[in-house]
Amino acid sequence: MVLGQAEASTRDVKEDTMATIAWIGLGNMGSRMSAHLISAGHTVVGVDPSPAALEQAVAAGVTPAATVAEAVASADAVITMLPKGEHVRHVYAGAEGVWENAQEGAVLFDSSTVDIETSTWCHAGSRERGFAFVDAPVSGGTAGAADGTLAFMLGGDPGHVARVSDLIEPMAGNIFATGGPTTGIAAKIANNMMLFIAQQACAEGSQLALQLGLDPQVFWDVVSASSGRSWAQQTWYPVPGIVERAAANQNFDATFSAELARKDIGLAVQAGADLGVALPGAQVAMAQFDRLIAEGLGHKDSSLVVKYSSPDGAVAGYTPDER
């Protein structure tokens, strides 16, 4: 009898900790991430301008909302996961935005990858209106989003960071409190710069090994046990049949598009220019994304830069889209 009472008490405490979470931006990352919150018992109310993205999220258990105002009205927390800083600013400001419609006491956090200025604007505007705000970008790609193993970088007031940490635990493999406001997004910008430089190394190394006569699987195994190993090599390797989830196995359809990669590395290059930090490797990687975009391939996966390391521009796993 005592055991039964204890179980009931534990269940009541768990139910009390469940939150209603508004999710704004249910794309490749958001739809996968929100599913973990739902599995943990939270209610997720979502909104996205893409009917297909919203439909996918609803199939995973998200409650659809017609507008941002509707989504945030009764939410304990609001998560934004959007492509660019301009989208974040639009969602937060205005009569139908987050600030005007979120309930008192809600914690707001942005998991988009944006410029430092936009993150500073979010912190300042939220503080002026009495909201807790945390910049909370993530790393780990769509695979990490699907597996619930993302790394979160949280910048803000320690008390606000603690609130967000509790909420995001079902989606996270690692949670880092990086410091005060905008330190999360600063960490993400520098990290993604390193990622795309490593991706360029994978493009060049994979093609050089191929031309030297190495079997692609054997070479990948060598690198995996050697100093060339990287997250990009382990996850986004640009040769089909090596890494199961890599875009190379799906005609380089985007897991992380060249357009988004160009946006992210551009943030790092701009920060370097503003601060006097030389970033030649980042400049090279950015130029390759610019080439893809100029060819009309910005919608394809960022790892398609591998075609610029091939002697003839052709790479295994890629058939140009019919136009």
C-alpha cells in the first residue's frame, strides 16, 4: 500500500513538471527535435509556414497552430528554430509576435543560428518586457535531432539557463552553459566554421584517396582510426555506401543545405572581419558554397562541394537534377 502511494506521488510530480511548449519553425531539425519532447510527456504546439513541415510534425504528435500568436498564448516555453536572423526578428516583434502574445512567466529561447546582433536584440527586447531569454543553438545535425543527442550551447542568465536545461534534456546528448547572453550563439558560429572547414577536408581527402587508388571504405576506416578523423568525416562523408545517413547516399539531397551552410560560415567570416581575426580556411570553404549556389545547387546538401575536388566534376552518388 505504501509502495502504491509512492508511485502515485511520483506520477503526480512528473505530471506537474510537464510543460506546454510553443515551437516556431518545424523544419528538418524542429520536427525531429519536438518529437522527443512529446515522448517525454510535454505538449508541443507548433506553427510553420510550410504545410508539409507542419503535417510531418503533426504526424509526430505536435498540436498545430494557425499563427505564432495562437501557438504562444498558453505556452510555458517558446522555442524558435528558424533559418535566419531576419526570421527570428519577425517572429518576436509585432502585434502577432512572441513578445506581444506570450504569457507572463514564459521562458523564451532561440535555437536558430543567427548573427550576434540578432541574439543581442532578442535578449534586450525580452528583458525589457519581463521575459527570460536564452540563446540556445544546437549542433549535431538531423541525425542528432532524430536520435536526441544534440549538443546545446546555452547563453544567458544562469537562472534562465537552468530552466531551459531542464526542458531540453529529452533532446540533448550534451548541454553546455557557455556564459552570459550571446555566448551560446558565439560558440555555435565558431563551431560551425570548424565543421565546414573539416567538411572541405573530407571533400579533398576523399577524392585524393580515390585518385591514388585507395578503396573508399578502407580509406574511411584508416581515417576513423587516425588523425584525420572528424565529425564531418564520421557523419557527412561525401562518398556513397560508407556512412548510412550521409547525403551522398540520397543524391546529395539536403540534410544541411549549401544555402544554410553559406549563411552560417558567413556569420563567422563577418565576425572575424569585425574582430580582426584572420580566417583563410573559412574563406575557402565559403567560396565553395558560393559556387554551388551560383550553379543553382544551393538547395542540395552542403557536402556536394566534393564535386569541386573531383578531376572532372563528377562524383559517385550524384546525378544532376533534371531541369
